[in-house]
Amino acid sequence: MPDEVKSPLKAAPLRVAGQSLSEQLIDNAFDRIVGPYLLAVFLVLLAALEWYRYYFSATPSPWIYTSIAVVGVGWSVLKIRGGFRQAKNIRQGRDGERAVAQYLERFRAQGFQVFHDVLNGDANIDHVLIGPRGVYTIETKTISKPRRGACTITVSDGIIRANGRVIERDPLVQAKAQARWLHNFLGESELKAFVQPVVVFPGWYVERFDTKAAGVWVLEPKALGAFFEQQQESLSADQARAMASALASYVRTKNAS
């Protein structure tokens, strides 16, 4: 018998900022916290049962089960501690994406269409802006900073450093790959546009550098407005609308699958 009800939504909703990280946070909780915790509890109870049998003249094997419990609990503690650390990092990244997303919403008034968490294969683009002033992919890097002292991002020789420390998973390479994917995606729909890759670091001061040589904007989020204002309109309203429509259809399809 067919269902008598259906969703009132005509199309699947767009993804929200940080959704991939939220999903990763849940997976992390079950894989590295809940599972090891339950295993530790089970092994302790098993050992306690054996000690119970021992004291009540049953046929006990407490040392065997206790040894197993000690090894299992040790492993579980290591997994749980690592899981909490990873959860903290994921949560921080998610919150950074959400904060940047809230800031980007103001650019809708300037004619931009704003997308968040656009899946592309095994990766995702944190944010995409499409408007008359161009197309932009934005990668958010929410990294911890010291409580005191300098908090400076520098870009030199194609390398990004935070207070002198090289950032893992080269953000420049990552941002260029995201822009290239979006450029190719739009090209498949015969929509040609230059896609500007951007990396933003919430809460950090970014020293000026040669953005043309690097091929990527590296900014503090609040500097985006000034950079957008310097760009001339390169797309007509119809072109921008067509690109946004194509990307929205893609996102909805991926979100529904």
C-alpha cells in the first residue's frame, strides 16, 4: 500500500555550514568514545563477576579476566582521550565555519548567492559565493591561538605559517583544488567563470603579501568586504543566477542521496 503522506518540501534543503564536521563529530563520538567506553565497562563487569564467583566458592578465573580487563581498559582510555581531543578540534572547526557563514550572509544584499558545505567527492568546500563581482570558494581554517602574544598568519614562498609554524594540509593547495573543482563543474554546464580561491583565518591577523603571486586570497574574514569592493563586476545578473541555480541543483541532489 503506498504511503498516504509525503514531505511538504518540494526539494531537499541546502546543506548548512559545518554539516560535514557535525556528521564527523557524531561518527567520532561513536567510534572513539562510546564504543571504547562500553568495552571498558563490560570488561570491568566481567572481572567483577569472576571475583564474585571466587569469593563464593564458585569455580573462578579472576586473574585471567582481570588481565584482559586491564589491557582493555588501558586501550579504551587511550582511545577515549584521543576521541575527546579530536572532538574538540572538530567542534572548533565547525563553530568557525558557522561563524564565517553568519558573516557571509550579509553579502546577499550585494547580490551574492551564498552556499555552505558543498560536497565534492570525498571533500567539501566550506563556502561558495556567486555574484556579479565573481565566483569565490572559501576555506575556513579555525586554528587555536595563544592566549597571549602575537597571533599572526604569514604567507611566503607559497607556505602559510601561524606564528611561524607551518600549517598542516597546505591550505593554498587545498583552496586551489576547490576552486578548480568548481570551475570544472560550472564548465560542464557551459558556464564559464574564473573562480577565486580564498582562505580565511577567524581571529588571526594576516600580514599583507602578494596575493597575485600566491593565486589565493588569505584573509581575516572581516577583510572580505574590502576585497570584494575592489573587484569589478565580471558577470551579468543572469550569468550569476544561472551558476547559482546549477550549484543549488547539484547540492540538493547530493544532499538527497
